[in-house]
Amino acid sequence: MRIGAITDLQRLTVSLRGGSERREECLLFSFTGQLDAYSDKQFTEFISDRHKGDILPVVIDLSRIDFIDSSGLGALVQLAKLFNESSRQFLVVGNARVVQTVKLVRLEAFLHLQPDLDSALGSLAPA
């Protein structure tokens, strides 16, 4: 069963848009644009502000990200540590560009990198 991505995204910076949706099985975050030194803080704050008080797994969909740099990777690592400390399942969906960058620094296992949104949602542990 194909489950659509979030389409209503708000502007976080000039180069990054994001949206969130609480689903039955997870909190889904979706982003488009560039995740870099100019947007990493807004990216982290956007997710941090919306997950508080929730216990659902978190899925971050970066399949529509055009560019990610070391600052963007740092933001993902920071979030992964936060969710690991609270024993919450955390998955990142990437496109070819994101996957290549994450694999370059060997973070694919730590970030629980998934090839697409359907795979990510299908791999969530049952509640």
C-alpha cells in the first residue's frame, strides 16, 4: 500500500521547506530544498518543537532534498542521538544524493537510512 508524502510544506528558510504529520504509526517529517549550514538550526528546531511529549517513532523524509552538507549531517546525528537516548525509533528516508552523502561518512546504520518512504513505514516496529 503506497502512502503519500506530506505535500503542504511551510517555508523554514529561503532554501528549506518542511512539514509534519502525526500518523497512526509515526510522526512523519518531510523536507524539500537544501539542508545545509544556513538551514540546519531551523531543521532541528522544527523537528524538536513538534515531537515533544510524543512517544511515536519518527520518520524524516529527505527524499526531496536537493543538497545536504556536513551541517545537515550534523543535525541528523544530533536528532538521532536525541531519539536513541529516549528509546524512540528513528528512520531517515533519502534520495540518491542524500544516501551517497550519508554513506560517504558511514552513518547509514546510525541514521537507520531507508531507500523510500514505503520501506521506512513498513519497517516500523509495531506499537
